[in-house]
Amino acid sequence: MFKKTLFLFLVLLHFNISSQEAISIISWNIRDFGRTKSNEELDEMAEIVSDADIVAIQEVVAGYGGAQAVAKLADNLNRKGSKWDYVISNPTNSTKYVTERYAFIWKTKNIKIKNRGLLIADLDSLVDREPFYLDFYIKGKKLTILNFHSRPYDKNPESEILAITDYLKINSSQHPIILAGDFNVNEKELVFNGLKTIGYKASINNQSTTLKQSCDGNDYLNYPIDNIFYSKNVSKIEGRAIDFVKVCENLEEARKLSDHLPVYLNFSLK
């Protein structure tokens, strides 16, 4: 009787775990994402991100060319079998050479939106490029994603991380939240302790995500500064950096796409 009960319990447990819908997000700082990207490069990018359900992009140029590039990337993705939609933020409220846009691209089959997202005005005076957030609805469950690109490492990005942490504390929510982007700080640094204290975890740990300009021996990776942080009501299945370079001989061509690797998180919602 005990063995039968245990067997039924394990079957039900397996069913419960497997029935949780797996979702995946890629966060990618695509350097100077605008009209400088060729159709061939855009198609290579589409191949890299096509297995994800949601893609968060940083460093979309503020001018018209940035919006064009996002639209073309979404069009290339649509040619690969799934239906995708996209939104592009307004330019951030930043100085001329700092302002950028953000973008989200997602598969529409199981993911819906009710608005087109907003830049977080409450953080405007505290960060150089205020985060862009969008609420996604996945089989009725709400998921908020914040898309963020911090200021450079030598201009105190730590103060921006602390400001975003305070914002998330004040605006805590029962529904799942993801903070994705380029933080210009390694997740192991103390500045992230506040975020971790309120239940957020990093998708990858101390993994280099930027590309060197040239290979140092066989090493082409540089700094671990891109990540995806997820709240306690998100269950991580897998997190990794997507290494589209693979060998030093590919570095020069790879850098035409970006000087950052994408970060990938596969997860389910609790």
C-alpha cells in the first residue's frame, strides 16, 4: 500500500512540474542597434534568439534607424515559423549622446499584452536611462519585465542599481517580475545584495558576457555585466550566456553583431 501511494505521489508530482509552462527570455545589449546592421546580420541575430519566447533588447539607437532595425528583426523572426510582435520605447530622457530606446519582441501564440509599455518616470532623475517596463500575460498570469541599460562602469552604475532596488522595494508585487539588462556591474558585487534580500536571484553567476576586441590566447570574453534577475515567484529551469562566437577565429565577425553575448533564462511562473 505504501509503495502504491508513493508511486501515485511521484506521478502527481511529475505531472505538476511538467504541467508548468516553461517560458524563455533572452536579454541582449545589441551594440548601436540601428541602420548599421545589414540584412545578413539581422538574420544571424534572428537565428540566435529564435528559440526564445521573449527578447529584451538594450542599446537601440534613439533615431528612426533603431525602430527600423527592430522591425526588420521581428520580420526576420516571423519568417522562421512563429508569429512575433514587438514594442519599442520612446527615447530615454537622457543627454544627446546617452539617450537610447529599448525594445521587446515576443511570440504571440501564448503571450499577450494590454498596453505598449512605459519608461519608468519615477527613476528619471536617478538613472541616465530610465528602465522600460511591459506587462506580459502568459495563460492568464501576469509577468512584468523591466528592461535596463546602466551607465558605464566608471560613472557609478552602482547608484542606479540601488535606485532600481529601492523602486522595486516600494513597488513590490505579488506577481512575477524580471529585471533584465546590462548593469555594467558583476552580480556578485555587494551592490546587488539589496535586490537579493528582497528575493531576486541572478540567472547566471560570474559569467563573462562582453567580447574583447581581440583574442588573448584562446580567450575572447571580458566582463560579467549582463544578467537577468527574477523575483521569488519565478522558478528558474536554466540560465546561461549564449556564446555565438565559439572560437577566436569568429570574433571579428561576431563583434559586427554586438560586443555583448545574450543572456538566456528558461523559467516557469509560480
